Amino acid sequence: MTTEIEGPMDATDIESELLLRTFLGETDDQLTEMEQALVVLEGNPGDGEALEVIFRAAHTIKGNGASMGFASVAELAHGIEDLLDRLRTHALEPTGGVVTLLLRAVDAIRLTMGAGADLEGAEPQRHHIEPREEMARAAGAASSTASVAGPLLEDGGQVASAQGKDARTLRVDLDRLNRMLNLSGEIAVARGRFLKLLEEEGTERSRMLLEAHREADRSFMDLQEEILRSRMVPLGPTFRQQIRTLRDAARAAGKLARLEIEGGDVEVDATLVEGIRGPITHMIRNALDHGIESPQVRAERGKDPRGRVTLRARHDAGTVVIEVTDDGSGLDREGIARRAVELGLMSSSRPLADSELLHLVFTPGFSTADSVTELSGRGIGMDVVRRNVEAIRGTVDVETAPGTGTTFTIRVPLTVAIIQGFLVGVSDETHVIPLEAVLECVDLARETDETGGATGVFNLRGEAVPYLRLRDALGLPAPAVQGRESLVVISHKGRRAALAVDALLGESQVVVKPFCHLLQGLPGVAGSTILGSGRVALILDVPALMKSAKEADAHA
């Protein structure tokens, strides 16, 4: 239900809206903390600290909900407290069934919170009534719940209480941070133009102004770095949300699994968190469904009946690498090849290379499952992973070993807002190559480029490296004055290729401006930026250009 407001909002309305937004944000954090602690408690029934974390969060939600007039939220939180009291006095054990009931109550609170801001006086919904009644029955009949099946997931991580943190924090809307970053980007463009004018002036006064400009520049760079840091968030909370995902998937599939988290302190741009949360969830569910075997099969193979899924993150050359590894049976190459032939993606007489075969799992509609289940079978999960990762200028790869397990690797930039770029001249235009992909630059020897075609191969210290003439790839005319061309050697997924350009213009920090929906999907182009001269430069899509160079080399 929404409330219509006539006329402008007064100060009281604005304060109420800010209070509501703060309440919703804090409650969501507390619900996430409760989820994580409940799964830990299921795996470690004697963990008193986890129980206290849940109790404190539920008590806080009840109090805040009541003070905000949200009776449904307060009632659900009160029901959770009653059940927790039974656990605290050992009248109930934190079995799988009890934890599932508490998790359903957490979901009910989240659904109630998402139903709209005007919750006071609203009619109770089914998702609110059923968990409340079930918790009341469980609290009133503790002995009947003690025989529910035991835990299915363990987590080796520790649950920290939000109340125990000693950091001074302030919740800031992400849109405001985005606005600050955009403004710093516009200032960067203006700085570049001003710097160019001062350098071209050449007078004594301009040299004095240039020195003052450079001193102010250092302060501005520090400010811009602080703005970027304010947008960086650790991946730990996002990773810990997957504890619940794996736990629920394991129960649905009748399997045993635990989640291990490594590198939770690795930080990434807040705008990227939303982009990687979905892919991580799909990969966790895929690892459980297609990788981890049933407890009986694992025992027969000499493995721990409880499977292990590892979620880790690390920094690597200006990017964040996220890996999802399971210790299951590995991908079925024969099954993938058979399905590929059925779908016409591969000829039985001409099998694909191993890496190309494994990457077929990211094809839309591709699935090796015999039947459609709650977890898989429709062939859309891994396609969603690939699309979402590529949307944030990332890549996804897969490695597998029979009987040992599978690793899916996502590589994304630290930020999608500002990047270090290498500027190159192509025809009369300037283009930007992300610096993280650039290895080195060499001259294009005339004897190497005998045909002057769009593609070729050159010798880089004994290694044959394919190159792509960027002018032809982008459909640009030859420059008015043809000089000696250069090769920019780039790398992606351990492979090398080169781009032939007309001029090397050096490094520069650039602000990424995404395309509108009409221009998205342009081949070989990932975005745009505004140069110090005020002109627009295109930011090149290195993976797409590498693919073009590889295909051209294969057909050569």
C-alpha cells in the first residue's frame, strides 16, 4: 500500500523517510547476521556465541519494529525470541528442522519488509502467519521437535556480533557516492584541459601557474583516491550470504556440504557487488548439484561424506579474482561432448579443444542434466553467470579434473568507474586500452607486415603472436599521413596477442562512461571516456579483440 502526498514534503516527512530508510537498512544487516549465525549453530549446536548473536539481532529487530509501528515485524521477532529461549535452556536442540523454521521466520520478516514502507495496520499475510504459528507450536511442544534430522552444513568461520565492533561508521547512500565520483571525474577532465592549455602557452607566467596546478593536482588525486576507497567494500559479507544458499541447496538435494571462505577481507567497488552476487549464487548451486556427490557415493570413493565448496578471493594485477571450487566428481567431458553434438554445437567428427569444450557450459540452454530439478536442468544458470560477469567487464573461466573437482574463476576489475588506461592513436581518433591488459609495445617491422592486411603474425622473442590491425577492426580509414605503426602486446587468460596502432600516446587515468542501451554491444568496444581535450575516446574491449585476433590466426 502506498500513501499519496499532496504538495511538497515538509521537514517532518523528510526526517521520517530518512528514519525509515535507516531502519530498513539496519534490519536487513541484522537479518543477514542472523542467517549466518543460524547456519553456524546448526553445524555447531554448542556454539553459545552464535546463539547470542541471533538473540541480540532478533531483540533489536523487535524493538525497532515496534517503535516504527511495524507490528508484523515485531511479532515475528518476538516468536523467534520465544523459540531461542527454548534453545538457550536446552529444552530444544538446534536441529535441522528447528533451524529451518527460524530461517523461514527470517525470510518472512524480509518479505514483510519488502512489502512496502506502509506496513502499519496492514492485513497479516500468509508468509507472516504460518512461521509465527509454527514457532509457537514448536516453543510449546519442545519434545516433539527433538527428533528432526540433524545438520547438513558446517561453516568454519566465526560469526561476529555487530554490537562488538568498535569502528565509527556512517551509512551513506550509494547514489550520493556515485555522484561524488562523477563530479571528481568531471573535475579530472577539466584539469586535463587546463593542463593542456598551460603547457601550450609557454610563457613564464604559465610555467608558474603550471607548477601551482601540479601542486593542487596532488591534493585532488588524494581526494579522488579517498572517494574511490569510500566505495570499496569487503567481499566477506557477500560471501557469507552463500552459507545459507549452500545449506538450502544441500537439504534440497539430500547431500552433505560445507562452505569454506578465504579472502573475505578483499575489497571491491560497491557497484560490482551486485553484479557478482548472482553469478556466485549460481556457481554455488551448480557446484552442489553437478559437482558434489551423494554421501554414499563419496564414502565409496574414499572421500569425506561431507563435500567441500571453497569460495575465495584475491587481488591480481588490478583485478579481483573470485574462485568457486568443489571437491566433487568434476565435469563430465563425455556428457558435455554428447550434448554438444545433439545441439549442433560440435561435430562428432571434429571434436573441440578441451578449453572450448568446457566453455560450452556457458552456452544458453546447455545442460547435461537428465531431468529438470529445483536446482538445475534448464540450461540458464551458467549462461546468466557469463552474461552478468561480462556486463561488468569481467571474464569467467572453468577448470576441472575427473574425480577431484571443478573450479570456476571470475575475474573482474577493482572498479568500473575510473581505470588506468593506455592511449593509442588510430587513424585520427584516440582509443583507450585498459592498462592492466597491456604487456609491452614494439615496432611493427615492415618485413613482418608484407601484405598490409587486417591481421598477421609477428615474432616476439621466438614466440609467434597474432596481431590485429585496430584500424580495420573498428572500420576506420587510413590516416592522412601514414607513419610507422606500432604493436601493443596485450594479454588475456594467459594468451598473448597484439593490436597494430598508428601512434602510442602514453598512460592516463580515465573516467569510464558507460554507453546508453542503444550503443551497448558494439563489437570491440567496452565504453567511452572524455579526454582532457574535451574529445570522446572509446575504451576497447580486450577480451573481444583477443577473440578476433585468435579467430583470424586460426583461419590464416
